[in-house]
Amino acid sequence: MQYRRFGRTELAMPVFSCGGMRYQHSWQDVSPADIPRKNQENLDATIRRSLAVGINHIETARGYGTSEIQLGKVLPKFPRDQLIVQTKVSPKPDAEEFRRNLEQSLGNMRLDYIDLLGIHGINTAELLDDTLRPGGCMAVAREYQRQGRIRHIGFSTHGPTAVIQQAIETGEFDYVNLHWYYINQDNWPAIAAAQRHDVGVFIISPSDKGGHLYSPPQKLVDLCAPLSPMVFNDLFCLSHPQVHTLSLGAARPSDFDEHLKVIPLLDQAQAILPPILARLEQAAVEALGADWLRTWKLGLPAPAETPGQINIPIILWLRNLMEAFDMEEYAKARYNLLGGGGHWFPGEKAAKLGEVDIEGAIARSPHCDRIPALLAETHARLAGEAVQRLSSS
């Protein structure tokens, strides 16, 4: 395993982290007596495998159902100074509700302290205010930090880049969990801000949200050869020293194996990546056209600025992935989350495109004449049963 300094926390962070949202029994809290023995044994084996390969950062959240309480049966068995433990608790308008949830998390984990507390899901300016206003959630977290029960405080986010940058620029956070990977590099300015403020950078879900890379389409497999798409994406992310760790949502002990193939390649990234990146770029140009690739994002409105709350940037992005890389299965899953993702994945599908007038909203786009037809076409290809977020946060 390789390790990187996790910003001003000074923690030696493994380049892979063991994320806790796939191996738990339930996404809702249940009695410990109702957790099947086989599930707990699998979780135990997954953690032991993680530590055996040097992945000593174990990450979870209050919103991951039984994950915390199941980890609380495992983590106390190991020497505390050999673990880096993170949990996350969502901000609330009522700081006392946040306190109750935090106290429950810490009790579930059965540890004297946690290394990292993430304020879970600072996705909007309002949630950032709930966190940082006088008497807000951060004030509660600081109390626990002074007591020694929390070492470092950061935040996780699925929000727009501007909100992430605003949070980092406050100087209140030691680290950030955010999305950034090959198919979605929009948050690079936030990573640059994190580097300026010496904030640790943790990449959320590079293999799942980064493209369902555990079941990639054949076209993507061919374009990434001789690496698998999963190994390519890991290497792409870790070739940037500003990125410190990638979260692996392991559901079983063997889920680490493919990722570990990256470790001996890290020193060769500058030789390995360019031909793969060139093939991916060429495939995108051939499918979509160079002008579209260069300009498609220009002038697009946010969902809140669009009649019907239609998330035009996300819909066009998903269309790009389908056309360039045959990523229809991924696009379908993400598209049908629209309308049910709340502030974690805002906006609506294009189902009611014919009932609203988006002409004014897209007037600044150089492709305003094409966009309505592209949205309708994408909706016809992708619409299916609504998808809900797994987390209960």
C-alpha cells in the first residue's frame, strides 16, 4: 500500500479507503439481534482483508443504516493506533438534533474517539449555513473535538462546485469528501482550493458513481486496455498528487483485488495513461464532434433556473457518456434518480418537457436550437422506474 499526507490532519492516509456503504445488513437501523450472522461475518472478513492489505482507513456514516453498529462489533478488536476511522453525520437546522445523531454514531462505533468526522452532505448554501452559523452543527462538533472524542472535522458533498469551494474557503474544515474522476472532472477547482488550504481530499465512489466500473460496457473495456476501466480510473485519479485517497465501497473481501493492481503502476502513470486518454478523447470526438465537446456546457442553466426544474446539464452529460462510451446502463441508473435524489442529486427528468418553455433558460447556450430535441431523445432512451438514493441521510 502507498500512503499520502492527508492535508493538515497530518494523517498518513492509504491511497484507498474502505467505504462502509456496501457491506452492511440494512440501510435502515435495526436491532443488532436482527443482523444475520453471515452478514456480520462477511463484514468482519472484509475489514480484516482491508487491514491486511494496508487499507487502514475505515469510513462509514450515520446514514448507512446498520454499518456503524456492525463496525462497532469489529473495530474495537484491533489496536486503535493502527486504524483511521471516519463517520459522517448530516447537518440539521436544529443543532440539538445533530448532537443526538452524533452521540448515536459515536456510541455505535464503540471507540474512545474517531479520527475523522465528516459533516455529511453539505450540498447547498443553506446546509453550509446550518453547519457554520453561531450555535450550529460545527459548534457541537467542536465541543466533541475539545473533549478528544473527534480528532479532525471535514465535510462530504454532492453539491455544486461553488458551494464546495465556499465551504473550503471558510478554513473551518480539515478535509473534504467529493466526487471527481475521469467521467466527471468538474470539481477540479474545489480540489485546487483544497490544496491551497491544505485540506485533505477524499474521492467518493470512483467505481460506482464514476461509471459502474464493476460492470463496464465492452467499448469502454476496449478503450481502456490494457487496463480494466476500474484500474484506469483509479490510476487517473491517483496520478494527481492533490488527490489523497479513493473510497472503495467493498461488499466482500475480494472487492479490493482489482483495485490493488493499481499500486505497482502508480510510478508509471505518466507513461501508461496518455495513450488511453487519447483513445477515450478520440472516441468522444468521433461520437459527439469536437465543437460539441468543447462547448456543450456553455450557458446551461441550473435546475433551479429551469422551468420544470429539468436538470439539463446532467441529462446532456449522460447522453454524452452513452454516445461516446456506450455507458447506457450507468446513464439509465443516474437518469432515473432525477426527481428522487433531493439535494443529493437535484432536478427533474425531461418527462414534462412538452409542458414547459425552456427557451429562455437555454438562450445563452450555443446549442439552444438542438437542446430540446436532445433532451427529448435522451428521455425516450433512458426513462424507466424511478430510483431512490440508498442512504437514509
